[in-house]
Amino acid sequence: MDIELTREFVTVLGKVKKLFHKNKPQGTVHSGEFMMLGAISHCMEDILESNPDAPGVMVSELVERTHSSKSAASKMLRTLEEKGYTERVTDNKDRRVVYVKLSESGEKILQNAFEHLQNFVDKTLKKLGEEDGREFVRILNKFYQILYDEMKEQYCEGHQENQNLQKTETERS
């Protein structure tokens, strides 16, 4: 691929990232927190359809939904709990099983952040126009899937190389 295109691509992504980090409105959460709160909310909606008495979402479900590691998800959940946005609920039958749910404060902050995001995205997409907006979203989804697949492939390759190295080291011993 053309080196100039690569540079321009990386530069534009950096600019977009800076804009999003600089322009966080008062009374909302940063993007990672917003994504985790949203994941909890969406998981709860899905769970409550089949189990209206569900106490919350299991961390493993959030890890899968957010494509994050268990340690990263746990750290984020701890931060959200410290801020009062989430609550942990221990299973009555098995004390080792812990569920997570949004607190009232978490629901409010998620709603506030979502309304801000909705307003921002509506204005931005309106300026792009309907057709370009839909095309942009289509390309972003395609870009995400390519990135995800590529990173997953690299992780698997790296993981396999580590296993091969460990096997070689064991054989030498």
C-alpha cells in the first residue's frame, strides 16, 4: 500500500481520537466507561427477555460482548463500581458467582451520555448527508471487522509461537 496513504490514515485516526477525548462534555463518562455501561445495559435487556428475575450480567458475558480481556473488564467494572455506576450482586445459591448491574446513578449517566452522543452523531451525519452517512457507517463496520479479524489472527499466531517455544524449551530440558 502507498506509504502516504498509510501516514494520512494514521494521522486522521489520531485526530479523531484526540477530538473525542478533548470534547467529553461535563456530566458524562469517558468512552471506555460508556461502552461498558452500554454493554451492561444491552446484556440486561437480552437476559431479562428470557429471565425476568435475572440479578444482573456475568462478567464473562461482558468480556465476550466488549471483546476485552477478563482483567481489563474487571478493572473497568471496579472503576465503575467505585464511581457508583454499577453494583455487584452475589448469587444466593453459589457465592462464587457474581453478577453486575447498573445502579440508578449508572442508568442516569448512561442516558445522559447517550443523549449527548446521539445529538453529536445526528448533527455530524446530517452534515455528511444520508447517503454518505450510511456509506461511512458501512465502511466503519467493515473496517472494524477487518481489524478485529487481523488482531485475532495475530494473537492466535503469537500464542501458537509461544506454545511452540515453550514446547521446544521443555524438550531441551
